[in-house]
Amino acid sequence: MTLVSIEEEEEANSRQNMVAEEDDGIQQCLMTNSVWEAISAVATMAGLDVGLQESGCSHLQGFLRETLRFWHKIIKDRLASDFEEVLTLLHWPFISPPTQSLAPPANALEISSQLDLLASQLIALQTSDDLISEKVSGSRPGLSSVPPLSLPIQIMLLPLVKRFRYHFTGNRQTNSLSKPEWYLTQVLMWMGNNSAFMEERIQPILDRTGTNVNARVFFSVLLCS
């Protein structure tokens, strides 16, 4: 065994130990509900993954990638579920024009705080989410044009996507190729009904986290895509 191969093996062992430490750390963070620390550990692991791309440590790369995706999915699913619950409490999405007649809930400040926290955590997780998505589908053209750090808005779109598919797929009468204005009218209505919420509740969170995304515009773009 040459000196170079010995050094490479030692470096691989060192990185594998780092992965194992991050793995244990993330598990402990989630057990103690230290979500920010878990997100930071996932970001560190994603950085290690990037650093291994030029190395020949294929087994370590596979182990790291599997570990990274495992924890990333757990954190993402957990945050998305909590985020959706908070959005439901805020009556999201607005299918009809929002009114001022609904009295705010007694815990309105707590709900608003949770919205801010969860959206911020999802945005922080987006860094590693982008890395994973790039590795999975980086060969597809046009992905670079998609604005980054949009995970909260993507989650907010899910109930509207579900409604759209319900009305405009399959054998339903509303799914008529001879009436394209039905599709457009519905999408435009959702844009109008939800634009104020995007501007007043989501945009300030994006601004505070340094996310260069216009919430209302990006929501509308994704809704049309």
C-alpha cells in the first residue's frame, strides 16, 4: 500500500466518522425538538456530499447520500405537516374572496409566530433540498431558471393543485377542452383571492430570511405552471 493510498484511506475514514457523528447528532436534535440544529447538521452533511463529488470514495458517497436523503425527508415531512396545520388554522387557501367578518382566533399571535418559524425553517432546509434535487434531476434542461428557496410556497400550492386536478382532470364536466376559459378563470380567481395573504404574511418572512423571491409573483407563476 502506497503512502498516497494510506492517506486517502485515512481521509475516507475521517469523513465516514464525520458522517456518523452528524447522523447521531441529527437524531438527538429531533428527539429533543431542536429543529434548527438538525437543519444545520443536514446542511453540513450536504456540504460533505458536495466535497466528495471529485473523490473516488464511491462507497462513502453512497452511504452519505443515503443518510442525507433519509434525514432530509424526515425533517422536510415533519416541517411540511406542521406548516400545513398552521395554514389550515389561517383558513388557507382562500377559495373565495377573503372577508373581514371572521374574528381572529384567540391565539392569533401564536399562530402567526408558528407560521414565521416554520416558513423560516423550510427556507433554511431549502439549501440541502436544492442540492438533492440537483443530483436527482440536474440533467434536465431549464431547471436553473426556477427561483430558489421556494419550498414554503410550493407546499402552500398543494391544496390548490389538488382542487385543480379534481375539477379539471378525468371525466368531469368541468374538464372540457372546448372551454379553456374555465381553467384560466379558476386560476385567476385563486391568484386574486390569495395575493393579499402572500404579500402581507409570506413576503415579510422571505424578506427577513434574505430570500430574493417575490411571494405573490412566484405563487402566480407556480399556479400557472
